[in-house]
Amino acid sequence: MNKRLAFLEQLHNDGKADSFALYGLAMEYRKLERTEDSLRTFEELRERDPDYLAMYLMAGQLLIEAGRGADARVWLEQGIALAERAGNGKALGELQDALEDC
């Protein structure tokens, strides 16, 4: 097991994982092709911190790669709404581009 994954899992298990750590954990799982673990972690992050914009694109891409376009669409549309509210044009463009891949 890689050290980064072990560290992030320990933070999570100890209840000390902040939004950045949860995002990192989800991304580590994604890198290891542990799709369900990654998605579960993204869902936990969304529940804890729904304004963490970066997760919407990454979760959407994860679901697109897993052939789950309808689920990806939900994440991406939520991210688009958040990016519009936040006035984040770069994220908005990336989310809209990903939505075209669904």
C-alpha cells in the first residue's frame, strides 16, 4: 500500500480528514481504479462540504470512465450550478466540456 493512501485512510478513520484530505483520498482511490471507494469518498465529501467545487468534475469524470453517464450527469450539473454561483468560469468550462462526454 502506498504511504499517501495509508496516511489519508488513517486520517479518515480517525475522523480527522478535512475536505482537502477527503478529496485526496478519493483521488488516490481513483488512481488505483478503486471506483466504488472513490465514489463513496466523493459522496462523503459532497455531504460534508457541498461547495468543494473540484470534486464535481473529478467525480463526473470517474463515473464517465465507469460507463455511468447518467450518474456523471448529476454530478456535473451540480458542479455547473455551483461554478455559476461562484463565478468560476474556468471550472464552469471544464464541467460543461465533461458534460458533453456523458
